Amino acid sequence: MFKAHDPRDPDPGLAMMLDRTLPIDPAAKAALIRDQACRSRQFLLPLVRPLARAMIVVAQLVHIVSPRWPHAPRFLHRSIAFGMKHFLTPDANQLILRHFHLGAQVLRFISDNATPGFHPELEPMRPMRVEDVADNLFLKHDLNIYNFLILLNQEMERRGATLGQVDRIDFSAITEEVALDPLPSGRFNVIDLQTAIEIYTPAYALLLTDRDFWRASNSLQLDETIGLYAARLTGEDRHLAMINNRHPLVPFSTLKAGFRLMLHGLSTEVLHGFLREMKSRQSVAA
């Protein structure tokens, strides 16, 4: 995977793989580094990105005239699932499916500790294969985040509770591994994750309602909110330095939603990694 170390030509991928400053699962980290090294990212992404951002503008112009049409979430998700199955690299598909599992675990961790005994009713997020995406999975993921925050805070207000450090943290929601079914690996599975996201984003903008797309784009900035919840419950705030999607009260432009989605995936991996480390330390100290 990596070239032998040559001080005159060091391999950036090798440097990132050997670095241990971020608590990312080694298999997920290797998948991300391999995927970033794909030829499609080197040669196709620079062509796709400006076209994709132009198409987002076109989609939003359409929705100025018709805010609720087109509205085809089932077609959108079936198209995404088809593309994942036939064109995305196994590493890209692994990172996508893994993300839903990690996000669900983090939300459950927060409710376990902020409101013991109460868990907001959310859509299940445990896809095992790419075909599971077809069931409006991305849209449900966005809805889950907002519904979680609303229902959790309503319950905390009902209890008169506030977020604060927990003496004995419940880490039962945080697991070490995410097991997936075997992923497609055909001759055409060569498109990297970042290029795929740039392609999918304008489709997301066009085939969902204007409100759905804005909500999805703005949900990325809730990385900061979720990170702060975890920090207050655990008393640890190191992971906050790795959050780049910030300031949810001031929404960003949707044009860079594709790149911010990559950062969203990274911040989720980092937060989950920190929680795994804390779980391990607590287990040793017990």
C-alpha cells in the first residue's frame, strides 16, 4: 500500500498512517487513506467539483420557483445505492455505511448519560450493505439529528436537568467494531468517496425539497453541538479541536456542502475514537 520510506521522497500516506495523534479506528483510517489515494480523486475530482457546485446553484434556482418540486427521495436514494454498488470503491462504501453506525452510537451515548432511562425515538441506523441506503437512509440520518436534539432537550427541560459531567459514564452504546456484509468489489468500483459526494450533492439538492436540502446542509454544523454535549458529559474536550463544522446559529453556504460532509465524517470518527479510548480507560480503572 505504501512505498518504502525514502527521506528524499517521503510518502504522505505512510506519515498519516503511522501518526497516532488522532484516535481513529486503524481499519477506518487505512480505508480513508487508500481511498484518498485513488486515481479518481487525483484526476476526476478536480473536474467534477466545479461542475457539481454549479449544479447546486441551478438546483437552488429551480427550488426558488418551485420549493417543493422535484421531490423524489426514493429515486434519489435508490440511485445513490446503485452508484455505491456498481462504482464506489469498497473503502468508500465501508466509510459511508460505518458512519451511520457511529453516529447512532454517539447519539445513544449522549442520551444514556444526559437522560438515563429516556431515549428519543429515532429511525434505526445500522445498514449492513449498500442496498440498505435505498430506504431513504441519508434523509433519515438528517432527521434523526434534529429530532434527537429536540426530544432530548424537551425531556431535560421536563426533568429540570442540565448537561454536566457524569461521575460514572455509561459507555455501553460505544462498540469497538462495526461489522458489515461483504462490499462490492467489481472492475468498475473505482470512484473515491470525495468525488462521489461531490456528484451526489447536487442530486440531493435537486431531488429533495428546498427545506430538506437546507436542513441537511445545516445539520453538518451540528458537529459542534454534538461535540459539546459529549464534552460536557465526559469533562474531556480534546475532540473539539477536530471539529470544523461549527456555528450552527449562522448557516454556511450550501456550495461547499460536499467538502463539509467529508469533514463531518472525520469529526464523527474522531469523537467515536475518543469515546472508545475513554471507555477503555474506565474499564481498566474499574
